[in-house]
Amino acid sequence: MSVTAAASGFVVLLLTVTVVQCENGWDVSYTSTEICAFRGSTVDITCTYTYPSTVNNHDTTVQETFWFIKESNGIHVDLRTDPEYSGRVENLCGNNKCTLRISNLTESDSAVYKFRFTTNQPTGSLTGSAGVTLSVTDLHVQVSTSEKSEYNNKAELRCQSSCRLPDHLNYVWYKYKQKMKEGATYSDTFHRTTSVSCAVKGHEDFRSPSMLMSQNGWSVSYTSTEICAFRGSTVDINCTYTYPSMLNHRDTTVQETFWFIKESNGIHVDLRTDPEYSGRVENLCGNNKCTLRISNLRESDSAVYKFRFTTNQPTGSFTGSAGVTLSVTDPQLQVHVRRSTANPSSTWTELTCHSRCQLPDHLSYVWYNNNKPVGRKKYFHFRHFNAEDSYHCAIEGQERFPSPTVYAPKPPSVSVSPSGEIMEGSSVNLTCSSDANPAAKYTWYKRSGDKQVQRLSEETQFVLSSIRSSDSGEYYCTAENENTASKRVLINVKYAPKPPSVSVSPSGEIMEGSSVTLTCSSDANPAANYTWYKRSGDKQVQRLSEETQFVLSSIRSSDSGEYYCTAENELGRSSAKIFITVTYAPKPPSVSVSPSGEIMEGSLVTLTCSSDANPAANYTWYKENRTLLQGPEGVYRLSSISSGDSGVYSCKSENQYGRINSTSLHLDVQYAPKPPSVSVSPSGEIMEGSSVTLTCSSDANPAANYTWYKEDEDSPTASGQIFTITDITAEHGRKYQCEAQNTHGRSNTTLHLTVGAGDCSTLTFTDYTPPTHTHTPLSFHCTRTLNHQYSGFPDVTAVYQAHHIAHEQY
């Protein structure tokens, strides 16, 4: 015996002879032909293979290697493509050696596994014919020896399986699901209610079923509890049984095994002694297994069959209480369909002849394709299920009870409810139906305009509970069993226009003079009609166009504003708006003065410059080419204007698109006369008989009018800026006053005219009263002129005092 360790389990190789088949250099050798493994573990099944390096002068290369357990119709089903083994098998192949690794073993994995390889040679495929028999078993607790008392049993327990496991394995023992010890056996005194289970060390997740110690190791297990067979056939009913090998220091031996269906007053009638079964039953028993074989079955054989064995122990008889229910009936076959698409290059379909109850394993089957026999196994494989194909099966000898025929779906019929026009928001049902056996599986799809396919539903009906415009399009359903048929339907949803999408071309800034296109589009069914409008600032609406596009070929600043379009069909109307802003250089500025009219000195004067521009202009104010102010407001304020502020003003407006200057603005500041100045001509000595001209001048706007007065006289002496006295006499020597006057005020100055008697004259300014609003200091100089007839010097003190007084007063 040899043992192979697997990744997460263990196997036992029971056959020590290597299997070799050799023919012209082609062979497959299995390391072992029988392997036992327990449920949940991982097993490795290994082989080596050889082939001639050349055949007919052609080099041989291996194209495919795989393991299989099923073959029919020339198709060998690669285990890697079998859905029952999905994610649990690996092929570890290389250097003419190949290992099949199966993980998470189940009892259904018990089978004969074969290896096959194909090459590039015309006849270069080979299967290792013997194969490897894998038996997947479960662990169970067996009582080896036992001593009974009233409440407790002293027993030695072993962990066993239906096939032999390695002797060196270590076991973990559990009592009430709690780990108790490790070892090949477990000896203790157990209460009758104690439950015990075991597991292989390292694989504690795969424990045996718990055994209640009150059973004390006595058990009968049936392979199947329900079996169905048909009249005239033969059936096998199987069981296994256990018992303690020693009880109360006495070895246990089995004395009798039999099957029965009748029991009365403690008497169990062995079927072999029942006249109704005479010559039709056999008991095939050994190694704690027993098979009841009943031939030439009758409908009256339908019953519950139980197994019973007796031993040499005083209480050593045991009956498997559940039994096996045998139903003798017509086969009532069905075809089960299984398909693999795991490997696109190796797809297959498997048909299995199945009965609703368990049929004997030894039966032979017949498969029919379009009523012609094509196979004689329980299953049948093929690559493609053609639309015209139909299959059914029967049990050999019972061909009068065939299965129903399986066939591909017929072209589906599709319907739309409600029929007629489909309105947005309504509920719409799409229904797909097809004649198929087995019954078809339905799938609804939608194909978009870009040919993308969206899976919608896997039901015969697909409901659009509140259908939308976006649901319009092509729908199709597929009906599929092992073939596929499909049909399409077009859904056209009617709906009012959705809110339009509006766009401007070109995008970005819109410059005055450029061409601008406004486009309106809306999703609608039926298609919408479009109208463009412009809403003015006074809320007046102007209809512009009844096209989807409206073009402003040379846009102006006045075209800025709110535009909107409407999309309309018979189901409704929708609109959207857009704002157009035209950018342009400043227009010629307008300038204004506030207050308007006369501008008085000392008042607040505001100059305003404004220009239509987008974006808004920046302004610069100038006075006779001198910059005064720059900024976005365009307002220049003179808080207390003076006469010196009179002059020519202008402004400039500019943005990034251009600049422009305003027209000139003349600012004329008006004010009352300033204190007049008076001059005498000729200057110097004024002599009797001479002529004197007095001149008065004053700064004023508008220009001043002048009036001359003599001292102590109310009436004007003269008017005008110049006052001339001819043939002057001593009587003219007195004070004279000059008054300057305009519409805004008056101001005066007084002078003292002294006329000399031919030798000396003195000009003296006296009694000068300046206007109250001026504070300008004035200087007046009085000079005494000495003629040649007099000696001496000018009276310097008098000159200084006159000058000083003038400054002190003003």
C-alpha cells in the first residue's frame, strides 16, 4: 500500500499494481486504480503518459490533456467544463505527467476518473481505459468493545469509513462537540445520553455524524430510502450495518442476516421464505454490507423493505427501522438537460434520462434523435442543439414508456399591451412566449441606437410601469433551453417636447459686428416645431423666427437681451431661454455739468462723463490736456470752484475693445468784482492847470461796470473805467471813490487827490474800504516828490507809515 498526501486532505491508494497499457509507444499509466478519500478533503489522482516522438516522419506534439468521467457520442467531457466541479478541479500537468486535483470532495464525486490526451497526429488521441476509481466516504464512530451497566457504557471507540483509510492517521475525538482527546481510539465510560464524534487531525472541519452512546455501536444504514422500478425488471436494495465487536468481554459474531416486509408478534418473515417471492430474491451479504436483489418485479412488490441481523449477544438483534420504500411502476422518465460553456472552445450539452424515483444502476438506456436510436447510456452528449433536433430516451426493454421529447424553442411570439399608440407615463407590458421542451427561459433585451444591448429581465413579461421617452427603441426577447430563438418588437413612445436645449455659436464672448447663431433643440415625439422670440426690457415680446436656428448676421449692441425658443407638438409645449450679451467698444461719450446754468465761484460743481460700452468703460477727465481723474465712475467734482477752474474740459472712455474722446466742455466760473486798483496818469506831481486821468480796474466775471464818486457827493461824478479831469484846479484836490459792480456784487477803492500850487503835490490814499469778502492784503505807496525849488529829502517816515498802515488794515 502507498499513500499520497494532498493539499488539504488525504487519499489512500489501495491497489499496488501499476496499470500500464502500451501500443506502439502510446500508453497511459495510473499510479493507482482505487482511491479512498473522505468528504471535504482534497485528492490528487496522478498518471503518466507516453507517445511516439514521430509518426510517419511527422513530429508529435501534445495539443490537449484532460480528465473525464463521462463519455458518449464521441464526446469526452473535460471535468474543468463540468458545472458540478466548477472551481474545485485543477490539472497539474508537465513532463508527461498529469495530476487531477479535486478539492472539497462530496460523496457524488465517487466515480471512475480517466485521463485523455490528444496530439497533432491523425489518430493521435488516447484514453487510459482502466481509469481510477475514487470512493468518497464519510467518517462514522464504531464501537469496538463495550460493557453495559444500568446507566453507563464502558466502551472503546474507533473512527471508521466505508473504505480503508491509512493506518498512521491520527484522530480527534469530541464529546458534546467539545474536543476531548487525540488518538486512534477513544476509551471511556460514557453515559447513555452522551454523543461522540470524530475527525482526522488537521481536518477538524469534516467531523463524523455524532453517535448517541445509547446505540452502543448498533446501526443499519440504507443507501437509498426510496427506490423506483418497473414491472419485470430487477432491483437491488443495499444497506450497511455495524455492531460492537465485543460486548461485556464477549466477542460479537453475526448469526443471521435477512430482509423482511412483514412482522407480527416479534416474528420477522425472511423474504426468502415468503412464497410470493419464491425464486425471485437473493441476499448478497459480506463485509457488513447486504444487498437484496428482487427480479421479475410485480406491482405487488411495492412495499417498505427492512434489514435485520442477529448476533450471539443476548440482546444482539437489530433492525434498520426506516427501511427502503420500493415503488414498482412505469418508468415515468424525464430528460434533464445540462450545458457547459465554461470553455468556449469545448462547449457541450448533456442529456440525462431521469426518473422521479431512484432507478437501479444496472439499467440500460436508449437515446433517440428525431426518433432514431443514437446512444445506449444513461446520459447522451452533443456539441450543438440544432433547431430541428428533438431527443427522448427510454429504458431498454421498456421502449413503450419513453420520456417526453425535448426540442429547441420555436420562434417566440411577442405582444405589447396596450396595443396602439403608447403615451409617455402609461404602463406597458411586453410578453414573450415560445413552445419549447424543456420549458424555455426568457430574457428581454433592449438594443440602443449605438447597437449596445442591455439585459432587462429574465421573465416572460417585462413591464414598463411608467414609460418614458427614453424607453423608445427596439426590444427583443430570447427563448432558450439548449437552443435559442428570438423575436423583436419596436416601441415608439409619444410625448410632449422636453425642455429645449439652447446653444449659441460661437461660444464665448460675442463681439459687435460678428455673426451669431442661436440653436434650439428638444426631444419630442412627434418632432417639435420651433419658434424664436426676444423679450425686451419693457416685457414686450418680439417673434423672430420659426426655425430651429435664428441667425444674427451682424450683431449690434442693441441685440443684447433675453431670447427664448418654444418647442411644440400636438401633445404639449416647452420653452427655454438664453441671455445674449454683446461686447463692444465705448460709444461717443456724453458730458454734463451740474448744476446747469451759471456757475458761481465757491459752489460745488460736478462734471459727468458717460458712454455706452460693454464691458463698462473706464473714464479719464482732462483740463486742457492735463489729467485730472481716472476711474470707472466718470464723475469729477470741484467742491469749491474758483475762477482759476474756468477753462476747457474733456473726458475719454475706454475698455479693452477701444477708446474715444468726448467733445470739449467750456467751464465759465462767475464771481463778484475783486477790489479795484486805481492808477493816476501822469504819475508824479499834479499841478494846477494840468490834466489827470484816473483808471479803475477790477477782476470780475461778468466784466464789471465802473462808477466814480467825489467825496460828500451822492451822485456819480463819472462812469466808466477811466475818469479824466482836465484843467485841474485846487478845488479838484479831494477824495475820489471808484466802484466796480456786476450782477454778483460790487467793490470800491478811495483815493485822495492833492493838487499842488506849482511846487509840490502829494498823492495820498485815504478812507479805503475794501469789500468785506476779500482778505487780500494791499500795499499803497505814497511818495512825496521834491522839485528843484525845494531842498531836503523825501519824508521817509511818512512813506513807511503809509505802507505799514495799509498792511495792518488789510
